[in-house]
Amino acid sequence: MSSSDSGARPQPRPGVLAIDPYVPGKSSAPVHVKIYKLSSNETPLGPSPLAKEAYVRCVETLSIYPDGSARALREALGARHKLDPARIVCGAGSDELIFFLAYAFIGPGDESIYTQHGFAVYRIATLAAGGTPVIAKERNLTASVDEILGKITPRTRIVFLANPNNPTGTYLDAAEIKRLAAALPRHVLLVIDAAYAEYVTEPDYTPAIELVSANENVVMTRTFSKIYGLAALRLGWLYGPAHICDAVDRLRGPFNVSRPALEVGIAALGDAAHLEMSIAHNKTWRAWLAREIAALGLGVTPSAANFLLIHFTDANEARAADLYLTERGLILRAVESYGLPHCLRLSVGTEEANRLVVAALAQFKGKDGPRA
Ligand SMILES: *Cc1c(COP(=O)(O)O)cnc(C)c1O
């Protein structure tokens, strides 16, 4: 080896080292307290009992590769949502599908647009693909169609939009989404990430299935990680135009979704009662939490999802509250990395957890606990 080689070593492509590794919500606290993990928008009700039974049955087939085409799950999703199964692609979480979309459509010099407080994975996937992230301002902690359109350039390849968005919980209504899709240049792919769609009860909301059906440049992603309670299994899917599905299918690993994920996903789709119960629990407790927390003098962003963004006076107070709650086993999500250092994000939990959070916040603010 010549001396000029002594510092040489493999170098990642440009963009890779620009990625700040994703920091998940924390899940630990002092050992002596019971932990309530309210930091990752997981469901407090867990998956359907039918899903758990299906998982147990999978122990018999662990040596057998899964169906790489995920046909049975795509057919179950097609039946459930009235979609053509040929236009569905399944992934190891919707995150995997977001990466595939970035790899398929973004190269060096290309741009993706996402919003100011948009979901962190869009930036990571864009940089991983060698592209340039472009951030569109939000208005009132809500995506703005006009700000997004103002960032379009000839290099724009993808607009990523979480609807509702994480960590703000805000959403664009059906008319605004339609306006965005109609105004985008035809070569720009609109990715609508509807991870929280099942939780939304507002009548003017759409997960945008009809826009996917009507356009060659709109894709919707969905997940089993949130309301279906299967985050550990890693299962998501997209519905898109045939040519987009074809591109993603070429990038996909031949067995990217495990057999347990496929079989448990099908079982979960079969339990409509569990889904309804989960929606109802969230609706009730999201409203209760928003009311009680606002009554303590804290700001709460109206949320369409299964979490609330709580506003403190400043970043110091948010950090102090985070520490105070963590010491009591109540784990919330700090969101400095989303440009919201004065906020904490709270996932809707069990009744017990929700009441403990409000009581602890009341103590933190030096006020009485909730009346109920
Ligand atoms: C949680 C979440 C997802 C889901 O990711 P998975 O990889 O399916 O677990 C996707 N998008 C947003 C905005 C989320 O908050």
C-alpha cells in the first residue's frame, strides 16, 4: 500500500452523511416507575385478537418464504377499500415504500418538496436517493398548497404530504388536496401519506383514493403500524397508478414483507369491530385530552389524528415538562427536530395513561388535577 493510500477508505455517496439519523420517540424512564409510552403514536388498545391468533399460527410456517407478491393481502385490501389489487404494493412499513418512491423518482440534482413541520422520513429518503430536500412553509402549523406550489422548479420530482401530518395533527381538506393535485405539473409525483387516515372523523377529509384513481401522478401510502396496532411487524401499502406500482415493484426486495406480517395483516383487516372501537376510543379521549390540557393554560393544536401537539411557553418549559413527565413514567415525544422546541407531542393512550398525563401536567403547572 503506498503512503498516499493510507487515508483512503470507502466513501458513501454524496447526501448520505447529510442525513441526521432518525431519532425515535424514547421508550425508557427511571426503572422504578411504570412506563406509559406515549411517544410514537402507537395504539393503546393493541391489535385485534384475531391478528394475535394469526401471528401465533405463523410459528408453523417460519421455514417457508412468504408470497413475494403479497397477493392475498392485496386482495384483502382491495376488497376492504374497493381498490384494484393490481395497483397495490405492500412494504415493510410505509417507510420502506416512501424510500422506494424516492429511489425510483429522485436522483442527484432532483428535488423533493415537503412542508416545514413534515414527517422526518421524507428528508431522509430524499437525501438517501441523492436528491435535494426543499421545504415549503406552513401556515398555522398546517401545510399550505400555495407555499408548496411556490417551491416547484423544473427539478421537482416528488411532493411528500402527510395528511394528517405528524407531528402537528393538522390536515388539508379534500378540496385543498384536489387543488394541489390539479395544479402540480404532470411530471411531479404527489405522495399522500395517509398513515392516520382511519382516525380522522372530519367529513371534509379524504385519504385521496379517488385522486389516485383519477391521476397518473398521485400515490397514497397507508400503514398497519398505527390504528391496526402492528408497528412491530412492519407492514404498509401503497395504492398508485400502474406505472408507479411497476417502478416500485422493480426496486422491491423479492420477499420484502414477512409471512407473519402478511397473514396478520389479513386477519387484522377482518376485525371491523376492533377498528370501530379503536376509532371511538381515540375520538373520545383526544377530545378529553385537548379540553383538559387547554384548561391548564397550555396550547393544543387541533388534531385529526391519534396525538396532540402541546405548546409550552418556550423551549425551556417544554424541556422541563418532558423531564417532569418522564420521571413519572409518562413518555412524550420531544419535537425540536421538527422545528417545534417549545412543544411536546402526546399520543392518545389508555384512560389510565390519559388521566395520569393531565394530572401530572396540572401539577407541573401548579394547578389542580382534572375534575373527572
Ligand atoms: C407513523 C407514520 C408512518 C408509518 O410508518 P411505518 O413505516 O408504516 O411504521 C408513516 N407516515 C407518518 C407520517 C407517520 O407518522
